[in-house]
Amino acid sequence: MLHADLVKYVTAELNRPITDLQALADEEKLIAIVLGMLRQHNFEFVNVLREEAFTALKATIKQSVIEAVATADDIDTEGNVGSLADQMRLLNYTQWMQMLKNVFHNILIIINRVMAFHTVIRGVILIAAGRTGKDAEKALLLPEECCGNKDDDENEVPTVVEPEDEELLHLSVSEDLDVMISEAEFLGTIQCLKKMLCSVCDHAHDRCVKLMVARAKDGFLEKLSSSEFVALSRVIEGFVTECERKCGRRSTSLRGSLLNQANRFVDRFHEERKTKLSLILDNERWKQADVPTEFQEMVDHISKLGRMQLPEKRIDLGKKPAEFIVVNEEKFAVVGTVLMLLKMMVEYCECVDDIPAAAQDILTRLIDLLKTFNSRTCQLVLGAGALQLVGLKTISTKNLALASRCLQLIVHYIPYVKDHFKPKLYNKKHMLKHLDQITKDYLDHIEEISNKLVAIMEGLTESYVIKWDAKAPMPSSCFRSVCKQMTKFHEVIIDVLPQHQVKVIFQRIHKSFVNFLRQQLLTLNVTNDGGPQNGLVNADIYLSIYLSIYLSICFILFISSIIFPKPIRNKQ
């Protein structure tokens, strides 16, 4: 009889309208039922409360979903014959987020009612065990807060009014009341009651996980933007924190589900950008691209803040694209692909700001993206893969120089990425060494391109020098050809590569040219004896320099101080 009365009472109390925020409608009835069961040493009231709470939670969540689907203007509930889960998946992001907030709000109301039961029943158990006064007051306290308060922002779960302890138990007990239960029964029942409250919160989280899984079935959660996923994370975190505050114990199921979704989100986030980068690279013709205003504003914003962050979007005022992208007053001639990669790098940094729990995973994906660009660029330019993919006739020195400059731009921003991720990695800071390795790989690639540029000019100069002979007329056709090729080469790379790199390249070319010429002089048996042949050699060199003035005045001003500081003489 008492068991049936308890089931009826608990069911009625837990299933009252959600809008009714009263803790318990008929507290005295509950006290009488529990006291009666304790006299019979019947402790089933804990199991009854737990099972009825589970049922109420399930019904509340289902009703919240039904209401969300019914109020959605763009869903035909009458013509839709699918399951409730199928109908829920038709909700757009805004509708689904509002539904989720309502679900969390309603769950917290049910949990508050369970807490009211918990407090009253615990008080009755104390009385039945003969514990009154200060012992009873201590026992009536709710579980301690373990997770702090929620952040006060627009994504908070709505606050639910909690019952006050002193309002839940109005029972006068005489000092000589008979003890109904033993100490062992008291301790066991109190422990079961506490576990019941925790299990209700855990069950609520498990039901929410099923809701998340059902919505994620069509890949919906993985397709969210960063800002949308962050909003979802904050709502869930607020709900979980509130539940932990009530039950006094951390719960992992809903947080674990969110982390799994975060990992899937990062996977999709990365695959989209990696695929996009690969497609752009495969169609890149390695020609210098104009730089749209948005990219210049992006690098200016990064330089101003000292961190990787996209600027606020501005209305395009019709500014024309620039020929170069300027970073801290240094010009970079680039191709379009590297501009997209740079923007992607900033997006990864913003993603880790939004989902710091996935910092390690995001950094791993960013490293993979940077490796992809480096290796694919090597295959397309140094490996000449672009000849077949986009139909280039040859990989020119301009193509090589642009590839080198693009790599240099990325190297410039890797320290920014490193500084951005460092505070997010906590005890995983050793992962930053992978960025150091990326930098080394890029610098090695840049050096390989420089070697290729030098090798091209070495091949040309050697092909001319081995045909040269110390004979009139002067300047010889050989030296005229060498000067023309040098001038043309200089004109190509001077506006792409930085001056210090151009200087190093020409110093290496000069060294090779001198060695080729010395070997040819030995072959021709020309000695430094001041004779006619020696005079022809010096005349050929100087006349070639004067010829270069007409070919490129800028080139001769630069090159004369490096390549021909004095007449070349063959060592005897």
C-alpha cells in the first residue's frame, strides 16, 4: 500500500507542468509515506524515486523535442511520417539550439524537484535514526558545489529557482522519539540517496548524449561553423557545470560526447581546407598574383596585434589589388595559393581559440597542412609536376623565384603560430618542436630552389665559355651572350627575391663563372704573361661590361661590384 502510494505521489510531483516551479506540492504526504516505510524497514523509496526520475526525464526531453518540431514553421509535421528523431534532424541550427536550451532548462527543473525529494527524505531518515539538532542541520545541507558558477553570457542555460532547505521540512519531533532504523541502515540509506541524486544527473546527461548522437547522424554537427560550434560548446558546458554543482560530482558522458564531436569537427574543418589547398595548388600556374585588399588588411592587422587574428570584415571601397603584399615594410611577390594558405593558418589559430580543448588535434592538423603545401610545391615546381597539370611549357626562373618567396612568407608567420598555440597546449608544449621542424624543412626547400637557380645559370655560362676563344673581334659573341643571360636573369629575380638573396645567388654564379673561365684558359694555354692573348682576354671582359650598360643599367651597377671587381687573370 505504501509503495503504491509513493509511486503515485512521486509520479504526480515529477510530472507537474514545467511552468510550476514549486518544489513539492504536498510535502507532509511524502513525510508520512517515508516514515511509514522506514517503520517497516522498507527502503525501496530510493529506487522508486530514481526510476520515476528517469521516466520523467525521458518524457520531458521527448516533449521538448515535440514542441520544437511543432513550432518550426518550415517543418510539415502532418505530412512527415518519419520518426521524431528524423523530424528533429529537419531543424536548422537556430531552431535546434533553442530546442537544446529548452531541453536543458526543463531537465534542470526535474533535477530541482528530485533535489527537493532528496532533501525531505534525507531529513526524515535523520529523524528515524534519532539524529536531531545540529547533526540534522548538517545532514540537511545540499551537496557542496564542485565546479563553481556559470559564466554570465547569452549562451547560459536559463537559471532555475532552487528550493530552500528550510522550506522543505516542517516536522516537529520530540526528543524521546523511538529510533526506527539502525546505524548501519541509516548510513546505507543515506549513501544510496546520495548515489540516487548523482545517477539522476548522469542519466540526464546520457539522454542528452543520445539527443546529440541523433542530431549528428547526418553530419550536422560536423558542418557547423567555428562560431556555431563554440556557441554549442558553451551551452553544453553551462548545463554540465550546473548539474555538477547540484549533485556534487563531475559527469563525463556529455563532456566526452562534446569532445568527440569537437574532434570530428576539427577533422572536417581540416579536410575541407586541405582539399581546397590541394585543388588550388593543382591549378596554380605559378605566376605573380595581385594581392586583394582583404589580404593586405589581414597581415597589417596581424602586425598590429602581434598575433594571428582576422580583422573585422569591412565594406569593399573599391580599392585596387596591389602588386605585392607588404609585411612590416618588406614586399613579397606571391602566387594566389599562398595567400589562401596564410588565411587558413589564421583560421586554425582562431579555431583553437574557440575550442581550446582540441588544441593538440588542431595543431597536428595545421602541421599537416603546412607539410602538404611544402611537399606539393616541391613536386610541382622543382619536380616540374606543373608542366603536366596546368600545361606550363617550362618551369622558368620566375616560377622558381616566386615559389621561394612564397615559402619565405610562410616561414615569417610560423613563429606567430607557435606563440599562439603555446599557452593552449599546457603539458603538450613538446609538440611545438614540430613547428621548428617545419621551419627547417621550408628553409631547406628555399635553399634547394636557390641551388636550382644557380645551376640554371651555371649551365648557361658553361655552355658559352667552353666555346669561347681569345680571338678578335671583341667583345666576343660568347661574352655578349653571357652578359645578356645574366642581365635577363637579374631582371627576372630582382623584383621577386630579397636583395640579400639575389646577392648570394650572383656571388655563387660569379664563382662558378670564374672557375669555368679559368679552366677554358688552361685549355687554350693562355697565360698571364702580358702578351697579346692576355690583352684580348682583359679587353673581352671589360668590353662586355660596357655592353651590359646598354642592356641593363641597374644590372651593371649591382653586378660590377660583385662579379668583375678586377681583371680575371689565369694563375700560372
